[in-house]
Amino acid sequence: MDSQTSLFERKHEKADQGCPKAVFHDDEESILTRNSNISNGDDTDKQMVDLKIIWNKIKYDLKIPIESTGAQLKERIHSLTGLTSDMQKVMYKGLIPEEKTLSEIKITNGAKIMVIGSTLNDVLAVNTPVKAEENKKEPLCRKRQHKKVLDKGKPEDIMAAVKGTKDNLPSAPLSGMFNKSGGKVRLTFKLKQHELWIGSKDKTEKVAWASIDGVVAEPIEGHEEYYMMAFQTGRTEASWYWVYWVPAQFVDAIKDTVMGKCSSNKYF
């Protein structure tokens, strides 16, 4: 019997040599257990919500605890987009308050969160070309409708001009200038009536200061001691009354007078 048992055990030992057993040590079992419970840090036991963040026509997926505040949501959006919290407007059925939680706002899974805002680099990138374009802006005197008047040359009886100075308006009308048709024109400022009288050979137009929406003035190239000016009395181009060869020293006084920025006795 002992010999038979011994023979049986030897056969099984040989069989075991062909099929080795899997052996787990305590350390290996510990590693397998931890890997099966991988989480996102402190969010393991928190209720999460999946959001769609939309900014600058780009969609981002974001998983965040439902009890996060609006301020914490902004921080996560910053990490996704690079858009700082102070530059963000975060919208979900209105502006999301920073102090309220997502659960209080009743945000649910799949909610679309709209983000409005620009990074500092975006702002600089937009502003720089605008400034460059302004520098390239064509002077008004080169435009055809103005050039045809200016090409007639400086009027012989125009008032003397002084570049770089600011004078009060004289008591007499400003005369010797051209209008858009190339005809002679004079400007008279009536303080008591609050009117600008624009006189030509054929007629005198009386324009109330209150009806003047704006004044444009630009020096004439090659003759910077003189300006071309326009008084805006409406929204169309035809409502601009152009005057050419205005002495530079009176430009600021004219603007202040017709726009109501001077006292009643300042210029006369």
C-alpha cells in the first residue's frame, strides 16, 4: 500500500511540474486591488456631473463635482482654455453666480455651458492690427471729392494762418475759404442766436448749433497751417458741410463754439 501511494504521489508531482500553479504574494494582491479602484483624487466619493463647455466655437468635455461653486467651475475652465477667471462670463440660463453650487443652479448631466471672454493675447492680437490700420489711413485731402477743390490752390484772399497756435475767434467773420463746390464761403458765429451762419455768393445758411452732431478737422497736406473742416448735421454724407482752407489757429475755437463748449463772451 505504501508503495502504491508513493507511486501515485510521484505521478502527480510529475504532472504538477508540467502545469505550474499561479502564486500571488501579499504585495502583488495589494497592487491589483488598488488598480481596480483608480479615481480622480478627492472626487471619488462625490457626485459628478458631465458638462459641455463651449468657448470660442470649441467644445470641451468636463467632469466636475455637482457641489462645485461657480468660482471653482471657472478655475476648471481656466485649466481647459487658458482663459483666466476674471476674463470669463460663464452662462447657463443666465450668468452663473460664483458663490452658488452647480446643484443649486440645477445643472444636470450633459448641460451646455457657454463661456464668453478673450485671453490677453487675443485682445492684443486684435488691437494691434487696428492701430496699424489707423496709421495707414488715407488723409482726407487725397480723396477725390476733396482733391478736386484743393487742386484749385490756396485762395488769394484767404486769412493768414499760423501753425501750432490756438487763437480766439476774431470779431469779424472768417472769410476767403472754399466750400465743396469750390465757391467762396465765410463763417459767422452768432452767440446770441446759437447759430453758425455759412455765407456764400448766393445765400446764407443759418445752422443751429444744436443741430450740429459733430465736427471733423484735418490739416491739408503740404499746407499744414490750414485745415479742411466739416460740420455734421445728419447721418448721410450729404449732410456734411465741408469748408476748405480754415486757418489752423482757429480750428479748436470753432469746434468749441459750435459744440457748445465755450462761454458766451470767450471769443468775441
